[in-house]
Amino acid sequence: MTVTSYFLPDSVPEALGLLETHGSSLLVMAGGTVAMPLINEGISLPGVVMGLRRAGLDRIERVGAELRIGATVTLTRLLDQDTVPMLRQAAGRTASWSIRNMGTVGGNLFTPPPGGDVAVALLALDARVTLTGPRGDRTVPLSEFWTGFMTSDLRPDELLTSITVPIEPGATTFVKFGRKHANTPAVVTVAVHLAVQGGTVTGARIALGAAGPHPMRAPGAEAAITGSALEPEAVGEAAAAAARECQAFTDGVASEWYRRRMVGVFVLRALTELAQPAGPAIGGGA
Amino acid sequence: MDKVIVTFELAGRDVDVMVSPMTTLQSVLRNQLGHTAVKDGCRQGGCGSCTVLVDGEPMMSCLLPVEDVAGRSVITLEGITPTDGLHPIQQAFLDANGYQCGYCTPGMIVVAKALLDHNPSPSRDEVVDALSGNVCRCTGYLPIIEAIESAVRAAGQQEARA
């Protein structure tokens, strides 16, 4: 163990002060479910670490037509809320009970693929993140937050403090395909939010996980079903587009070849599930 | 490197430990406090053999810097075991052969305790889901699931008699 100091700030200003003092040498950790395995294994050898468990970022509250989730709200707490059903579904398919008691919503956004299932749901829900720095807060749509594998728009002097999810009507579904039923890394994760008017899809957000360097939208697939009534042809076209445009990769879970095909299969299944005989159903809430 | 002193509650009793920064709760419990039921398994949060209860919730002690549990309540299998005899869940594991080599058993029983504390009559699916973070390479899980189901039934009968 090479850690010389471990800080547990009691507030965001204190945490920002530590960031300013130590700069990028400070490892920021929330639930520890990603950072601690690397430290225990000697892969990550940080000198100074900041834990966020006491920083006062663990509130979850509905504000008007939005759900505001503090960065260190645990995944278990997403299971206790009914405001955004897709987040409950996503948390329920993530890791195991003990890990959900530790892992946080904010931390999930920094979990490398094929992890980070809740982040995929948040992307389909059009969430925004609040980044707090010495000059105050700025808000970034999640669709613009990630810039590459394990890189993001977060500046070295900023902390991701909350995630805001709009509560809007629409049809949603969350599908995760892994090698086991539970506690399994994803071959692919698909989260969909559709806005529907009179049986016609007027807006679509299709988010893919484990299909690129970070959770990503599938714009070609979204375009293929927008304006449709989720007819089998449109759904098939969307699935084919998603398989083409994803950035599937090979790891110990699945090969690039297999993942790309499974992206098509599970986008097809997700959209088929949303297609009712009388057109897409409007679900309750987001 | 400066050591730090951390105070937390272990099975209802305050304990102080002096550690290097970020020593894991797993290491403190096993190596400093003699709670050897807390196994040093994968150190990745992947096997569940180090599971303990923190404020009643199951967590992987290998992923917790001990500083994070300062002022909080920690319970290991040693804290669940009565002074005399066995806890009903332990007895159920014994009766149903819910173990073979025994390495995963402490974590399994700690999770089972948390499950029954939260939900005294879980369905089989709920038992299976609760155990999904705990790996057993011997039993194939069935005797473990059956042990927990039998502990649930025993507690129900106890309740009915009371």
C-alpha cells in the first residue's frame, strides 16, 4: 500500500479545496467498487486519495419535473424509487447486492465498459451532469460528457456532484444481455426512450452500453424509427443501423464480432417489446 | 507514512485500530481483530467471501477503506454467532449441508442474515438474487439456497409458536 494520505471531506467546498491542493495526483473515489480492486491488485498506485462518502452528495429528490440524484447516491437507493422506473430496472441488473450498496450513480459514469449499466439508462433518459468547480457549477448533457475510453469533459479542478434526469412521458425499456442471469458484465446493454404521439414515434433515444469506449447513442437507429409506428421493417432497419454504427470491442466477455451481432439482436428485441399491436404504448413516466 | 487511528463499532463494542491510510476493513478485521471468518478472497469485490454488515447492509469489506466505517456499526460472522451454540441460520447450513470446503460460508451466512433481517419471508428468487455476489465453487448453490429456505421456515414456525 503506497497511499500516504486518505481524505474524507465533509463537504463539497472541502473536496474542491483538496482537488486544488493536490491536482491530478489526487485519486477521487466514491463507492470504491472500481478503484479499490485496482489498488488492491497494485495496478493503481495512488499516493493521495479522496473518498466522497461523507461529502454530502447522497441526496435524491424530485424537483418539479426532474429527479436530482446526488453523485454518491448508491445503486441500491435507485431500487427504492418509483419516479423513474428505468433507473430501477438498470440498478437491478447491475452487479450484486453488496456492490449495489457501495457503488454510486456518479461512480457508474466513470466505470469502464462493459461496466456502467446505469450510465446507459441515464443516457437514454437524456440526463445532465452538474460539474462543480472553483468558479461554480456548469451543466453538461450526458450525451456530450464522455470524450473517449475513461476520459470525459470533467476538468481536473471539478467534481461531478449531481445527475439530473428529466421526468417525461414516453415508452422506455432497458435490456441487458450477459453470460449469466445476475451479477454479470454486459455483452451489450440497450436502453430506449421513445416519445410517441398517436401511435407514431416522434422522438427516439437509443443508448448502447458495452458497445464502444463509453455509453453511446445510436443516431442511425434513432433516425430509422423516428416517424415510424415501430413496424417490423423500421425496427429491423434500426437494429441493423445500431449494429453498423456501434464501436463493438473484444474483451474477456465477448468478441467484437459477437458483440456487434448482439447489438443488432437486442436493439431489435428492445424495440419489438415496445411495439404493441396498436402502436407503441405510452409508459407511465420516464 | 503516518498511521491513523480509526474507531468503529464491531458487534456492539467500540474498537480502535491504528492503520496505514486506506487499509481495507477486510484486512483490519482479519489481521488485527482476529475475525478470521472474514476471508481474504479475491480482493476485487467479486467473490463475496469478505462480506460484512455495515449499519446492517451487506458490503464487501475488501473494497472499504477502514476510515470509511469510522463511527459506523460493523458485524461479521463472529458477531452473528451466539456465545453458546449456533445462530438458526448457521444451524440450517449445518443441517442442509450448505457448505463443502467452507470458504464461502461466512459470507453466505452474513448475506443470509441481512436478507432475513430485511425480508423475513423471501421467495426463492429473492434468496437467489441476494446470493448473486457470493461465489461457491463446491456446492452448486442448491444446498445453500435450501439451507436459507429452511431457516426461513424454522423462523416462521418459531413465530407461530410465540
